[in-house]
Amino acid sequence: MPANRFNGHCDYGIGIGLRVPHYSHILSKKPVVDWFEIISENFMVDGGRPLQLLDEILEQYRVVQHGVSMYFGSADKPDRAHLRRLKNLVKRTKTPWLSDHLCWGSVDGTYTHDLLPMPYTFAAARRTAEKIRQIRDFLEVPICVENVSSYAEYHVSEMTEWEFLAEVVELADCGILLDVNNIYVSSKNHGFNPYDYVNGVPHDRVGQMHIAGHTKFEKYILDTHDHPVLDPVWKLYAHATKRCGVSATLLEWDDKIPSFDEVHNEALKANDFIDGAKKATP
Amino acid sequence: MKAPPRHAPKRLRTTGDLRVLQRMMATALLRPLTPDDGLQPTWVDGRPMEQVASEFIKPNDRLSAFERLQLYSRMYWFRLFDAIRDDCPGLLAMLGEDRFGRLAQAYLERYPSRSFTLRDLCSRLVQFIGEEPSLTRPHTALAAEIARFEWAQTVAFDGESRPVLDAARISSTPPDRLRLGLQPYVTLLALAYPIDAYVISVKRRDALRSEASNTPESRTVAVPPRRRVPLPRRARTFVAVHRHHNRLFYKRLDPAAYRILEALASGETLSTALAAARGAKPAQVRRWFKAWMALGWFCAPVARRRR
């Protein structure tokens, strides 16, 4: 959906992640970019250069927050101190929506700093949705949850990943950040059809999409974010855009980061598929 | 983390079941890798890890349950090792790759991350070096000082900045009633070694190597080998690690200047702090204060942890 209640009714275009190697280029050249996605945790600090940089970016650009440590799926209760820091940042950036992952990564207060896959069960869905509601109520900003790429599955799972995602977002009444690269990576690692996944999610809840590159190994695919987007992912993105509508789209490039222009040009390729989707939609 | 469960739940019906499953998986990931970067071959109770992994992780047509879990464990350890290396280039240079790797692994085993951010990962490293001197012997004191210095850099980079006290307020308060806080991002260090100079040498060496590897010709020109930076000799050194206009700085301090700042930071009045500056000339003390105020170091007193 181009603009809906899950992305603050914003019709954002194509953005890229705000990354350290590009700071000086962005601040000195002020390139035209629809929006930047920031990693919330990089700016949940008390002072110094990160916040100064963020304020300079906010003067010029639209910014959306993306988190990596909320761990909606952890059995632990939400950390209030963490939430207060995050809320301070939300007030600073005025992010129209906020995203984090449908995963877990901490237990008993110990952090793995990873995005670990959920067991796809009804009990886990209920617990996760309850946490999303609590967090959204505290932060007072729409939330989109992102599907992660994964390399393992649990015996206890009772449904497919996309059924689990649908169950969680319906129970939480929240949005989806649909990462089509993650769908593709997981489809290869677990042997499902990525088009079944895209077709199976509630399309009207998609508030944002992610695209990225990945790396193929002999027995699995890793979500490395260090390459241009591969053709099968573009095709899946085109399909997702036809099904869900043209949504705010973000290219993730987090390692072996090339020049700003190279990253931005790669992101703008999404326009080709967006145009196709618009033509196909009556 | 609580004690690892013996078995993963066969069904997941409650949040308690979810917690047990997550505890099981986290325990597996956080156990140290084998020398060839593999998952430990046995579980905490001695059962084969292959068997335990198969209880809760599904295999696929290419990878066993053990191998799938191993992927996550490797990613955990490699990610955290990278984070510690990034934060501690001086300690890495001093200990060398192998000993630094052993220290990092032992540290993370005892003090796994308890924060949502990797920024805090090394917050207990100084304490750990003191607890396990064998990992850094015979240079434990030096290692601990480098770790303190490198943690101070983390604090200086993004620590809290409080409103700066204005000169009028300072000058209008009698010295025997005036208490000045030090900005939370400033760390005062009394060191037995000139760690600032050592860390600068390490950074300069690493920058040169990085510069060499980033040149367009780097495909044909070999990157220079990592030159060993000589360890510093003992020399009493007083330094403030701070930031100015959001850039990191190390400021050498006269011993008397250090004593004044340390007294102020610990809550003493200005007159008591000045008494600690025995031997310093009044004109010199005035110059120090002028510089510190220009740097914006003074704020309302704040509760400060001992360094």
C-alpha cells in the first residue's frame, strides 16, 4: 500500500540506509534522496557526534527509524530503559513509522546481537503480538515488523513463516516491513516457494519493503547486504509490488559499501519495477 | 542467563515454553567455538551436541541440525569478536592476535552482552583483566590501563553532554561553596604508562596500512606487514580523554591540574580542590581553569562513578 495507517499515511519513495562511509558526501553534496533509513540503535546515545550528525541530516532529509534490538519475539518483557531511549529518539526524528524484526535475540537479559528465527507457533504469535502492542502504545508511533532471513527452523513450529507473520500482525494490528530479499534467502535455505510467501501475507498491512544483496554458498545463502540486488530478488520485488501496491522501498547495503552514487543508483533501479507495477494496476 | 535446560520443549504452548526454547538455543550459541570454529561437540550434560540439536532444530536436505545451529554460533562469535577488535585496537596491538583472541573469548564467556547495544560490550573489560591476570601476564597492569583508556574513548565519543556552567555563575559563588561537575564524557586517568602516545602510534600504524590497502594500486602493491608498535615504558601520565566540537581528544594534564579536576569531580568544593593543587602557581591555575572552561568541561555537579 502506498500510504496507510502502518506507515503514518506517508507516500515515501525509494530510500537508502544512512551509513558512515557516506556521511561526508551527504553533508557536503546534499544529494537528492527520497528518505534515509537509520539504525535506531546507532543514535540511542547520550550525546556526541552521532546526534550532531543526525540533527544535520534531519534538517535536510526525511528519516525513518529501523531497529535491530527490540526483539519482539523474545520471551523477556520489554526493557523500559531501552524503550525510553527509543522514544526520545522517535521524538527527535519524528519518524512517521518505526520498524524492527519479527525475531528474538535475547533471553534472561543476555543479548546475542543476532536476529534469531521464531518458532512458528500460536503461543509465540500471541506473546509476540502482545509485546508489539505494548511497545507501540508506549512509543506512540505505528510499527511495521520485518520478516528476517533464517538458517534454521524448529520442530515445534505449527505453521509456515508467512502464516506466522500474518497471525502476529493481525493480532497486534500492526504493519509489515516486507523484506523480499529475506524471503528469497529463507526460501532457498528452507525449500519453500517465495511467491507463496508473498501471496500469503496480508497485503494491505505492508507499509514498507526492503531489498538487498545476498551471498550464495554451497549449502546455504547468507543475507550479507554486501552486493547489488540479484535478479531473482528484483523479480520477487516486482511481484510483491503488484500484489501489495507501490510501497516505500529501502535498499540495504551494510558491508563492502561502495560509493554513495553506486548505492543510490542501485536503489533507484526499483523504479523500473514500480513503473511496471503501476502499469499493471488498473 | 539462567541454567540451561536439559531438553527443549516438545510443544510450545506458553511463554514459559518459549523461554525454555530460547534459553536452550542461546546457551548453544554462546558456548565457545572449538579451535576450528565449530560448535562444541557435547552439550552441557555431556550428551552429543548432534543429538541435542536434533531435538529442537530441523535438518534440511543439505545441513544437519548441528550444522544449522553452528552457523548461528559462528555468526555470534565472529560478530562479537569484530566488535571488541574495533573498540580495542591498542589492546589488540599489545597482546597480538592469539592472546587477544583468548582474552576476548574468556571475557565474553564470563560477561556476555547485557546491553541492547554493542557499544557497551567492553564496559567490564578492565574488571575482567584484573580478575584473570594470567591472560595478560606479564603486562597485566599495562593491559588494564589500555583497556581503561579505550573505554574512556567510547565514553568520550557519545557520552552525555550537560549544560555548561557559565562563567558569571562560577565567579559569583564563593569558592568554599562552589562545586563544579565535570562533563560525563570527560574521563580523567592517572596512568603508570603513556597510553595516549601508545594508542596514537597504533592508530597511526593502522591508518597507514588502511591507506595502503585503499589505494587504486593496492591490487598490485602489497599492503605493508603489521609493524609491531613498541610497548610503552613506565612514565607517570595524567590525561583527560574528552571531546571538543564532537572530535575525540586526549589532553595531557599537569599532576596538580589532575588533582584539582579529580577533587572537583568527586564533589569537593573549589577551595578544597585548589588546596589539592599544592605547588602550582596561581597564574598557572588560572590558565588551566580558563582552558577547561573554554573546553566546556564544567557543568552542574553530577553523580559520577569511580574510574
